[in-house]
Amino acid sequence: MTYDNPGDLNVSTQFKLPTYHPDRLCHILLGDYAAVIEAINRMEVLRYCERIAWVEPIPTGRNGEYISVMTRRITPTE
């Protein structure tokens, strides 16, 4: 992927978004490494998800920025 953003350099990354599935919700965290890890850890403490459900943070190519993704199956509520 190549991103053309005003003020940013053209950046190429190997990260690919997950395939779309209507019964799943995809969470994306974008920020510095420590913030991404902290958010993942907090969601685990809240029992929203397990830490291992997240993709290990990957550098986006922009200065100090990382991305991590987690896909969760949506369960119907009655």
C-alpha cells in the first residue's frame, strides 16, 4: 500500500486489512507502540478479548506509528 497524505512522505507497508465478514467486527488500533500495547492490555483486563487475539503491532512507516488489528465474531443478542 502507498499512502499519499499532505505533509507525509509516501509510505509503503506490507500490512493488509482483514477480509470483510458481515458476522465479524474488526478493531483497529493506531498510535505509538506503548499506547497500542496499553489499549490491548486494558481490553484484556476488562475481559473484552484475549491479548493473543491481536496482531502484534506493526510499524505503519510513519514516524513512531504502529497498527494492530483484532477481529471478533459478533454474537446475536436476544
